Amino acid sequence: MLSERQLNILHMLVKIYTETGVPVSSKTLMNHGINASSATIRNDLAKLEEFELIQKMHSSSGRVPSIKGYRFYVDHLMTPVEMTNHEVIKIRQMLNQRYNATNEIIEQSAKILSDLTSYTAFSLGPEVKERKLTGFRIVPLNRNQLIAIIVTDQGYVESQVFSIPNDISSEDIEKMIRIINDRLVGENLLTVYHKLRTEIPLVLQKYFSNSSNVLYLFEEVFNQAFDDQIYISGGMNLLNSEVLTDVAEFKSIYSLISDSDKLTEILLPDTTGIDIKIGDEIENELLLNMSLITASYEVPEHGKGVIALLGPTSMSYSKLLGLVNVFKDELSGHLDSYYRSLESPLEK
């Protein structure tokens, strides 16, 4: 069992190291207010090391927190740092832009969160099952390309430019539009998703000799709508992390965070509110020396979303927890306001 002084030393050691990145010595702890002799502090450090809460760096006499030490700190010692009114207003101003769709808000939130923290940020929009397909348009650019515009009850989602397979004609595209409007418009996106994998392939076989290519184009067009709306910002910040030792490791992690399915599995929190996973708790061998802070938020009548930060285990948990707590509430409120504006008559 740790004494009060040992708890204070651990708390101070984590605070100093996460702020400076420099291994902490007994003298440093004395200078930061630990009221004991250098010899006493060294004995306490040895005790903390015995409990595997800290570890000694081979290149210096200083100590750094271990993964177990960070976990203990987060669970028992950490107090979130409250954001000032000025900082809260700054977040509101950064979110307060002109948007044409909810995915623009989600995407911008990831960028803001990354800019504020210098870590890799993720933003996951309200659940797909809460959205309904209310309209669909295709705008041909030329013989080989088109733009599909998907309209949902939560705003317009403009897809990327799509390439048209060589054996699909303009008449085929017109048939596609009719099938989508007849069988998919008016359904929630989860139903659309299931129909594309059950009913629609049978319909396409009936009307198209090249049904596999048409189905491929269907899925490409709707892929963005089915995507769980994970937006990533600050991926290159991983290069600034002291936990990445070589380019190959960076490429592996960058590939991981670019995989929507794997990323969704990692990001979806086990509980509501804010969750902090450290090291192997993330359950991915590529992220053993990293930490993930996730925070779920709810938009009334529109479902739940998630924001997250990925960074080194030496991140400043107390500051980030305070920031994430405010940010999720501001994002939820901003999305709620946007949805309400969509529900208002256009002439207002």
C-alpha cells in the first residue's frame, strides 16, 4: 500500500513528465514541492518502481511513469483541468462556420480537435440507422465520370467524383436512378444498406446484363452514406510521437487508422461518457505504446457520435480530459442547432 507522500510523488512525477517529456529526478520533485529529503524521495521512488508504477531510464537517474503507472494515475490521482471561459469561447468560434451538411461539421470537429492538441483526432458522426435517404441525384461530368448527390433528412451529402465502368451506358445510369428512387428513397440508411446486399442484386440481374459492374457502382455511390462518418485529422502528428521508432512503424499505424472497419472497432467506446485506454487496453499490438481517449456524445433525436484522440502514453491526461469533456458538449450542441435549422421551413 502506498503512503500519502508516495501518492503525491507519483502524481507529481506524472504531471512533470507529461508536461516536459524529461525523466524526473528526486531533486526535480523537491523543487516542485515534495517536502522530504532527496534520500527519502529516492527511497519512495524505489518503492514506486518496486510496484511497477514507474521505471528508471537507462540513460539517466530520472524516472518515468510505466503503463501501469499511467493507469493508476488516471484511475486514482488525476483531476481534469477545467477550461477557462476564453478557451470555451474559442472552441465555439472555431465550430461556428457555415455548413452545408452534417458531415462537414463532423469533419471540421476532427480538424479543430487535432489543431488544439497536436495529436491525431477522430470524429464519428451520429449513427447511420438514424438517417433516412430522402433524395438522390446523379450529375454526369463526362462519358467516364459522374457526381452523385445523396440527400438525407439531416442535410446534403455530396459524394466524390466516380468513374463509370466502360460497359455502363447513359441509359444504364438512368435505370439506376429510377431503381434508387423507386426502391431506396424514403428508407432509412440501414434498410438501404441491407437492400443493397439482398434485394437490389436480384433487381439488377433482371434489368442489366452487366449487373456486377452496376452493383459495384451502386455500392461506390452509397459508400459515403454508409460510412460511419469517421473523419481523421492530424495523422501526420504520429511522426512527432516519441513512441514511433521508424518509418515502417509509422506506415503500419497510418494504414491501421485508414481502415474504416478496424478503426470503428477500436474507437467505439465500451461505455458512455469519456473513456481512456492505455497501451494494451486498446487491444491492438501496433498501439501498445499509445493511449486513446474517446468521448461519446448524443444529439437529441439523431443518435450518438464519438470524438477521440490518439497519442503517446505520455499525453497530458488531465488537460486533455478537460478539453474533450467541453468539446463533446459543444459539438453536440452545434449539431443539434444545425438539425433544428434543417427542420425549419426554408422560407423562414
